[in-house]
Amino acid sequence: MSKLKGIYGSLEQRLDEGFSHDFQRTKSGFRSKSAARDAGLEALREGINASLEADVVKSTTLINKEFGVKKPICTAFGKTYQDDGEIGGHPDFNHLDTPGILENGFVVSLFLDIKGSTKLGVTYDPEVVYFIKNTIIRCAIETIQAFGGHVHRIMGDAVLAFFRTNRMARNSAIDAINCGTYIVEFMKSYIKPRFAQSGVEKDVGIRIGIDYGDKESVLWGMYGYTNYSEVTATSFFVDIAAKLQQQAPRNRVLLGQSIKELLDLPDKILETKKVNVNGQSVSKIYVEPNYTDADGKKVNYKQFVLNHDNYLSLLPSEHNGNETLNIRAVLKKDGETAQFNYYPCSEVIKTSLGIEFKVEFELEDSNSKGVEVKFRVENTGREAKEAGEKEGVDYCNHDTKVVPTLLGENRYKAKHFESADFLGLHFMHISVIDNEKKKVLIPERTFSIFVGDPVLES
């Protein structure tokens, strides 16, 4: 079962209906116009058209709530959905609709396209190609909007989105990466298996490129002239995001060096891009072409494949509340009242705050006297590494054992506070052990936290 069953599961019936017909073209090639008029194809078209008509958006806005993707995503990440209700430009820069008025502002760019869409045209009829591509694009749009992104442009089988979540750069970067991960999982779990039935799963997929440009590196302004214009962003980093999308492996996210450094992402969620050259696996560390700067030096701009399975496992899902070990986290200062809940990988925690982990669990035997909850901290990133070298402890990693309180009916609870000290993505591994019998009662579960200054744009 997909981790995102509760988010994209509502699409399964619609996809099954769309793929259940015999859409594949005959081996003899494209159907003739006369064949296209036969009763079978007409029935197929009527079915597809009925499905499409049911999807017509009554509102004049881009918002389409039929798939129901936005609400469960917002719930999983503790977000409040806000509808910007439009496509094109960006709400923060709509005032730049006059030629010559320019403004700097950071942006996280997400480019997505459907790789191998030409193959779809060879395999399926146009109505079905439209059905498939539009389903993917509409799901991408809803997912982008749920994570606070703005759909800037739809280009056939491609989508460009900009993220500027509450004008906080690091939170925007996190939202874009989470968004890309969810879209890839949708493709892998719901679309790819249906392509396999027609033998095109190796030819068709999506590619996503994401990167970050800071305020001074991104210029917003109007292109064109009055009534024939578009307000958009000009930046090396926007262009690089497009290059990353073009070079991303099928059904994967490719990240640029800038966004990797902004969040100080750890190696455990990243991979080196590999390509096959004459039967040999070759590493591609830099974005290609590797341009030269004004001094004739190669830019050597790095790219990183997001390890989809590793990162997806860190994100919230509908199953989080039904685990054997139930974990809740709240942000606070040590000794003070909790401020608000924190959801895994949802945003950065300021270093002025800490996080209190609260766990509840159930054991078959409540008579054991050696039950303890083990909180094991795994830090990552440059700041943690440097601090650890000074203290003689790798990345300042440590663990703490807490004796839980018995709630009754074999249920226990425990809590533990940790400060947020270092920029990066860090991991709290929580398990339940019997210290007397030296036995693991409940295996480790991981709760992941981003830490850092949100980088609020002034």
C-alpha cells in the first residue's frame, strides 16, 4: 500500500475507469479515419468524454477540488490551505505589470514535465492521451497548491511553479521538495502500474527539477508589452531548475546545488546521478552543459538526485496516528509552555526554540519493571559536524533513556526535550526497550526535523 493512499486514493477509481478500456493501438499502426468511426471506438470516446465532462470546473479559477488532494496534504503537514486562485505571474509581484519596473525577490522554482509523452501518442488514442496527461497535470497542480506553491505556467505536458511560502526561503525550499516527492510517489504508485499493463512504463514518466535563487540573484519584471505580457522571474537559478528537470532520471527529483546548501541536506537522502555510457555507469556530478563564467572558468554547478524512498519515509502520512509508537512533537523553549505542533519535515525550527517529543505506546506485558523509552539524536550538516569536533563527539550525537509513565490498560507515555542548535535535517530515533532483559520491545521510529533561520525576505 502506498504511503499516500489517503491522499491520492480517491483517484484510483477514475484511473481504473480510464485504463480499463482497450486503449492500446493495434500493431498494424494508427487507426484509419473510417476505423475511428466504428461503434467500439465511438463507445470508447463517449466514455472518455463523459468522464471529462464530469471533471469540468464550474469556477473560472484554476482551482479544482474534485480530486480532493489539497485538504489531506494540508492536514498531514499542519498547513492551512490558501487559494491564490490564478495562474501566471506571482501574487507577490503582480504590481510589476508596467514595463521597466523591476524588483528583486527570492524564488524556489519547480519544473515538471511528462517524459515520453510522444510514446503515449503512439500507444493510445488522442482522447486517452489527453485523459492521462491532464490527470497527471491536474494532480500536480493540486499538490503544488497544497504546498503553498504558485502555478506560473502550463506548457503542454509541463508545469512551472514558484514557491515563496510566507516569504520565507527555507520553508519555501522544504515545501517544493515535499511537493516534488509527493508527485513522484503519485506517479510511481498510481500511474506507473497502469502503464505497465500496456508496456509503456519504461518509456513514460515524469521528471522534476528544483532549485533556489536568493533575493539578489532573482529579478522580477514584465516581459513583452501592454496586453501581451507576462510578469516572471529572471535568474540563473530559474534557468538551472529547467536544466535539472531535463536531466532528471525518470520519476525522480533532481536538486540544484543552491537548494542543497540552503538546507544543508544530508547525504542519506541524496544520490549521485548515474548514466550508462558504453555499458559503464558514469557519475554526473555537475549540471550539463558545464558552462564557463566571464573568466573562462567552468561553473561546476552540482546536481543531486533526491533519494525518493529514503526521503518519502520521513514525511507525514495518514498512517502516522495508527502506529504502535505514537509520536507527537511540539515547539517550545525549555521549561516553557508548548507553542504549537511540529509535523515531520514540514518547516524549519528556529534555533531559539526546541522541540519536545511526546510518545504513547502499548505493551502486552505491563508488569515489566525495566521499560524505558530511548531517544537517540542523529544530527547532520556542517554546523553539527564542527560542534562535534570541538566536543569530541560525532555531530554531537547522543541518546537519552526515559522511564515512561503507566497510563493503565498496558499503555505508557513519555516525553523528552531537545534544543534545536544546528542548521540541517536532523533525526530523532525513538524506541522502547526493556533495560533489564536487554530487549527491544518496539523498534525505532524516526521523526525528522529541519532546523535553521527561515530567511525571511525583508
